[in-house]
Amino acid sequence: MFSEKNISKLIILTPIITVLLIAFFTIYFFIQNQYKYFEGESIREESQYISKQKNILKKEINSVLSYLDYHEKKANQEVKNRVKNRVEILYNQLSVLTKDKNLNSTKKNEIMNQLIDSKAINRNDYFFAYDVQNDKLIQPFNKSIQKEFELNDKFIKNYLYPDTGKYIDLKDKLIYIKHVPKLDWIIGSVENSKENLKQIKKDLIKYIETIRYENNGYIWIHDTKYHLIAHPFRQDSIGKYDIDLKDASGDYITKKFIDETKKKPNGVFVEYNWQKPNHKKFSKKLGYFKLYEKWNWVVGAGLYMDDIENSILKNKQLLEKRVDKYIETVVVISFFVIFIIGILSVFISNRINQAFNEYRKSVVKKENELQDLNKNLELKVQKAIDDVKKKDRAMLHQSRLARMGAMLSMIAHQWRQPLSELSGVLMELETASKFNKVDEKMIQDSVIESNKLIEFMSNTIEDFRNFFKPDKKKVYFYLDDACNEALTLVDASIKNFNINLVKKVKCNSIIYGYEREFAQVMLNLISNAKDVLIQRDIKNPNIYIEVDAVGSNAIVKVLDNAGGVEDEYIDLIFEPYFTTKSSSKGTGLGLYMAKMIVEKNMEGEISVENSRKGALFLVTLPFKSGKA
């Protein structure tokens, strides 16, 4: 079988049979792996999509709660401003009437009557006056509210009378009082804050009922006593006791929603069966509920599971088509390769038969050449050694080029964060595109955010290039504006790693210097704090920023809870090229540049110390008088 006559046949058949066997087993295992991959990807796709839908519900509810909280605080502040302004107007009027007068009881009564008769007081406002010396309520300027707010001598005597003014908060009533020293009167005004809040709630409910999201998403509200507060599709039931409401399976869903939310006020998911808007058929629904404690409102939002399942099914079908097409392509290519190899085997076999005859003739010649090769082997080995040395020198040259590249990373260090942010924007846009969730607003927002990042990157390169040039122009700027510019770039990254960032502005000073350079200083400090929190895997990571002023200096503090800087490194932390990070994550230039900007270019000072929780960076800048 293995004689010289059969060699040509073996040459033809052996590669063909080998390729066929390899192709068969390869295709078999490939198809098996692809179907396992499809099953795994389907499960992952479904899990990711449901998780995304849950995040949509959380986002909608949290947005509504934030909106409610904002308007509740705004309404309370408006009430405070109104009641205080009324008292201040009355106080100023009394100050004018009592100026340069010697007052007795008669004069005081004249002043009171003169004030009542004047047009300075709006008769619809709730004013009162209390004579401290005679211990009595002498004048409710709007007598109709005396009984409503239960104003009397005993009530007012319970409170001191500060010259600077004082708020008294009594459930639904807000009172503001102020002492008039020359008259020894306490003057005040009262307002029913509950009535004001009712109108605010009505306006908020109307807005919330207009909110829509996804295909059939909307927001509804119950109070904790099972009354329906807001619902865009159940207007006839608004204000009614809704505890008897059932879903298609007979569950008391209102009671279930509210009872579960009371147990978990920070948010709970509940599944139930409910009709889509303008549909008679019931569908399985996933609801998310959260308690707004100030008003005892349970705010709910939901998505229908069949909408979610249809989207998941479409994604699975697309994935299955891709897998099938991939398998089909691999099989076709495999058979094409087998065909080509067969043709090549026949062609090569013929060539081998011709060469085989010549081979015998050349054996003797080859043996002679082999002897010559053995004689010259030492020279060839030496040549090979020389070639290896040349390669070593080339590798050394490449190493030097790599070190030059490390110098360029000083600039790249400033680009890492904005590039990461830009990548995140593009990834978000790509993901939304895959699921057909891209709309014009999202594209516009992505373009605006990307342009802002690119502009900041361009400005960073320009600042880096001009860093040592003496002709850079100084400007007046607010310290907090520069801090906010830095925070804008790291906001997404901070949130991505669940880092809690708190900024407190005690005194927002005007600084004369380089605004963009100072923003880079803040970006370096915040980024370093973020990196060390991530590197050390800190639980409940926090970054605290405080903007303040002491004497003639503006102060910015940046504090984290990562445990601080090692004692042996704390004196070296501002040195150039010194870093505690790996070479792929840092060049040691950031804090050095921050020190140069603050101390050389802005005549300030930057320092670091270890606090109880972590590293505390302190930036001190002199502020000068002038216009910002």
C-alpha cells in the first residue's frame, strides 16, 4: 500500500479525507457551540432588557418625586417670603410714624389709628399687633382672621419677641413676628400654608397625569389611606376610597400596592394584571411604587409585560437569524475549502510524480551538499548569532521609542476622563439604536454633550501648550463656576461608580486668574479622589467639596473617604512623575500641574493632609476686588 507506485494516490486522498474529517467535526462542534451561545445570549438579552425596563420605571418615579419635592419646597418658601414681607412693610411704616416722637399711650393709639387709616396696609392681609407693656392684643388689622387663627394674648406671650424677626410654624399656620422697640409692640402676620399647598398639589396632579413614557406608560397616585389622588384614565374615581379595586386575577391591587410600599418606602416592584389604555383585554403588568412621605402619597408607574416580551422576542429572532446565517456561512466556506484542497491535491500529485523521478537523481547531489553544509555550519551559527544581536539592538531602540511615548502620556492623562465620557455617550447612543429607542432629542442631547467634551479636550490641549507662556490673560470669575465646569466632566463617571459627591458653597468668591486652568486643578483633584475610591473598593464612597472664604483668601476643600495617603508618600505627592497608580493609569503629572497652576500662575497655595476619613486637599487663593 505504501509502495512507490501508491505514493501519488496517497498524496491526493490523504489531505482530502483529513480535511473532510476535520471539517465534519469542526462544523458539528461549531454548530453545537453556536446554539449554546444562542441560548446563553437569549437569557442574557432577556435579563438585560427587563433590567432596563425596571430602570425606566425607577427613573420615571424618581423624576416625579424630585419634581414634587422641588415644588413643595418652593411653595413653602413663597409662603415664608409673603408673611415676612408683610411684616417688614408694617415695621417700616411704624418706623416712619414713630421717628423723632416722644410716645405715650395716647400717641401710640394715634399712631395705630393713623396706620389703620393709611393705604400702606392691604385690608386682605393678616396683620396683628400686641402691646407688650400692657400685655394685651391691641389690634388684629384683619379681625376676621383672629378667630380663624386663634390669636389671643396668651398665644403671643408664649414667644419671645426678637428684634430681627422670628417664624412660628404651627401645623398648617405660619406666623412671623417682630418687635418694634420704640412702641414695645410685637407685630406679626399669619398665613394658612395648607390652603396655598392645596392649589400647588392640584397643579402638580394635572401635570403628572400628562406624563407618558414607552408605549403605554403613565403615572398614578394614591394616598396611604387608599384614596385615588391622580390617574389619567380613571378620572371618575379621583378622590374615592379605592381599596376595593381588583385586577383580573381578583387581587385587591390598591391595598397590595400601598401595603407593600409602606413596608418598603424606598421603592418596590409588584406584578399584577391590568388593562392597557383603551383596551378591554387584561395584560400582565410590572409596576413600581415609591412613597412620598411629606404628603403620604404612593406614586406608581408600570409597564405591560407583553410589550416587554414582544421586544425580547424580536431581539431573540434577530439573534437567531444572525447565528443561523453565521453557521450557514461557515458551512459553505468549509465545503469550498474542501473543493479547493481536492483540486490542489490532484495538481500537486502530478507535480510530485515529476519531481519524484528527479529526486532520486538529486539524492547524491544533496548528500554532497549536506557534507558541505556541515563543514560551514560554524560560520552559519555565527551569522545567526549576529542576526540575533541586531534584533536585540532593534528591540532596544523600540524600547526607547516606548519611553518617548510615555512622555506623550502627560497630555493623554488630561484626556482620559473626557474620552471615557465621550465613549459612554456613543455607547449609550449605540445601545439605544440597537433597540430602536433613538429619537431626535436623544441625538441632539448626545451631540451637545459630545461637543462639550470635545471642546473641553481642545481647550485642555491649548492650555497645556500655553502653560508656560507669560501672556495668558487673567479674568475675574466665580470660584464655584470653575468647580461646576470640572464637575460637569466627571458627573457621569462619578454616578457610574455609585460615588456620592456633595458640594457645599458657603461663600462663592470672585477670583482673578485663569478660570480654565483652575477647572483643570479641580478636575485632577476630583478624578484622583474617584480613582483611589475605585482602586481601594471603598464601600459607600464619598467625595466632599466645600467652597468658602477666610479673611482675604478663598478656600476650596476636596475630601474623600478612601483612607488617606500613605505616610511615606505624602511629601512626594506633588513631585513630577510621582504616582501610586500603575503606569497604564497615571503618569504622576496631574498633581504637579495643579501645584504649578495654583502656586505659580494664581499666587495661591495647595496642600494635602490626612483627615480621619481620607485625604484632604486644601486650595487657598487670594481674591481681589473688581468686577467679575
